[in-house]
Amino acid sequence: MIAIALERIQKSYGTHKVIQDLDIQIESGEFVVLVGPSGCGKSTLLRMIAGLEEISGGELKFGDTVVNDHSPSERNIAMVFQDYALYPHMSVEENMAFGLKMRGANDNDLSSRINAVAETLKIGEFLARRPAQLSGGQRQRVAMGRAIVRQPNAFLFDEPLSNLDAALRVEMRLEIAKLHRTIKARTVYVTHDQVEAMTLADRIVVMNRGNVEQIGKPLDIYRNPASLFVAQFIGSPTMNAIHGVLRKDTNKGIVFEYNAKAIMLGVGGKTFSYPDHVTLGLRPEDLKLCLPDEAWFTGELAVVERLGSQIFGYLEIGQPKMLTVEFPRDSELEVGAIVHVAGDQNRMHLFDGNSGKRI
């Protein structure tokens, strides 16, 4: 299958730019997830790939062919939407066959392809039913099946699980992952759900206000976020962000100061430049209970969340936001306790206090 390349892609509505000089290469068999908050441009970008939205600038290439002016049908793209977009008066089989029949596909070949896809998606017993007789998860499988039988250049998913309840969302997420491993088709998947992004993607594209903040493998982005925005968007609970200043101490190396308190960061032997105002980033699992004289942070426990396999505590430390800490599973700490925690120096992150970029 041919590669899809987006080169300096732009999208404007009048004088308002919503996507600015975006570059992405999507390889054969790759599952790429576009993730970001509402309004970041991810669905607009997907629609431009599909041909449903005009490209204002740059080039969209399928292989060596620039397809900016090609119609959706000429691009051979299959799209699965948040709303299933099934014809209510047609059976499941007729819905799956409709697109190919419009292209004049052979009936015998079409029937065998539908049966094979229906077996893969476990909807074979529903082929004679109409959409109204199916559950939400079954309808989404039919929508996926309709896309698969076309054998397109790429699959585009626009928040396909948003309408499903939590349990069904998990089930369908696993189905999509298994399906991708089976058919190994190039897939571009849009979501605002970072769990879907982390579990499904070969690569994640994190978008913010029409720009790409970072592109990378899920764990690389989680462990090495390029900016404070990425650090706090990927991961749940979100990464702690403590605002302060750095100063150099002749004896202790680099010291982080916040609220008239100081933390020795243990990087005295390193030489690097840094801005005056910085943000120290620490994930909840990288903070551990400690003795008072070892503490980076001390605060009153304001809230405890016991989630079964995990326990999270929220400490008041004098910053606008509380500090989130993952406690041991056997922790019996209660609200009101004074808690001392220290960070893992090998897992901490420093960000420029003005730009938010990783230092």
C-alpha cells in the first residue's frame, strides 16, 4: 500500500488559520492516532485527508501523486464516523455492500468478501437484520465492516467510540486493535481520549491549536513529553506541574525553588542553560512517601481516591493546583493527614516557564 504524506498542510477559514504548516508521513500498515482537545484541528485534518474539506495550502500525497484536487471517491478512502451512518431501510449485508455495488463490483466476489469480513467482526448472524435491531456496538462493527470490504488505501476513524458506554468502549477498542493486527491496514484515528491513543497507536500525533506539539510512539511521548501541554494531556491523572525558579548553588548544583522552599535536583555535574522561571513536572507514580527530612513536598491530604488497584492522594502544597500522588495499594492514609513525598530524580521533567517547551 502507498504512503500518505502531508507536507506543509494549511487550513484557513477566511483570515483565521486553523491548521498551520503541518507535516506528517503515514506509512503502510501504520496506525496513527491524532489526539488533542476539542478545537485543535484533528477532525478538520482527517476530513482534508478524506477529501471532505478543501486544503488551503501545502500538498497531500498518496505515494507520488498529489491528491489535493481529487474527489473523495478518487482517493479510495474508507471512513468510520462517531455516528454510524447506516442506511436504516437496508439490511446489514446491504449496508456493507452498498459502496462497492455503486462501483459495479461483481456480486459473487462481493458476497464472499462480506462473509469473510462479517466472520472476522463476529456479525455474521446479523447480516439479514436492519440497524434498528442492533446494539450500538453491533452497529459500529457494521460501519467498520462496510469500510473493510472496500479494501481502501486507508481507513479514517473520526471518534468512532464516543457514542458508546464505558464498558462497550473498552470492548470495541480491543476489537479495533485486534482488527488492525489482522488486516494491517494504514489507519488514521481521531480521538480526544488519551487512553484510546495510548493503547491503539503505533504513533501518536498530539495537536494543539492547529499545530503539532509532538509525534512519537505512545511510551516515548509519555516518558519524554516535548512540552508541558503534552505532559499534561497524555497521562491520567495528569502530570503535576510545580512553578518556580532555578538557581545555581556552588555546593549543591542546581536548586529548584518554589514558595520559599528549595529542592536539590542532583544535576550539579551537568552544564546546561535554563530560563529563570521553570515548571517542574512529576507524574503521580514518580512521587513516593518519605521521611520529613527527605521531603520535596509536604502538605495536608485533601482528597483520597481509592480505585481498587490504585490509590491517589491530593496534597495542598501552596500552589494553585494540588499535588497528585499515587500511594501504595495498602496505604491507609486518610484526609487531613500531613504527608511527606519525594520525587524520582531520574523521572522528573523541566519545562520553560514561558514557552512550556521541555528544557
